[in-house]
Amino acid sequence: MSNWKMSRKTVKPLGDALYVRARLCLLGWPSVARWANHHDYAVGTVREVLRRWSHKTCEPLGGVSRDIMRDIRKTLENDITPEMTKKA
């Protein structure tokens, strides 16, 4: 096993992309696109990151992917709704 795999941070998987979308909807986010726009991420990038990383136990290596997963985790773990994060 190569060293870079051994040094990656282990995280709890969120579930597959469909499960993450459902959780966001239950929190009041009408879509992944709305969540992405609100957090200033490209919609396609968020969808791809969810598809690739939401079910894995290791943290993404790429900075943007890592940031997206961190923000989604924060949203889901803290039950953050759109009303709680209204931008001025």
C-alpha cells in the first residue's frame, strides 16, 4: 500500500449521493443546485463530488472536493436549513 493512502484522514461515510440529496431536502434545501449556489460552488462540481465521495471513508485529496464535503457534512450534522444561512 502506498504512503499517501495511509496518511489520508478517515471520515464517516454520509451514504450514497441519493441519500445525501434526500437529507438536504428534509432540511429544506429544495435541491443540491440550490445548496451549491448558496455556498458558492459550481453545481456540476458538487454533484460529481457527491457521486464520488459521499459513500467513502477517506477524505478527498483535492482542495475543492474536500471543502465541499466539509460543508455538506457541516450542513447535515448540524441540521442547517436555508433559513439559518440567509445571506444579507
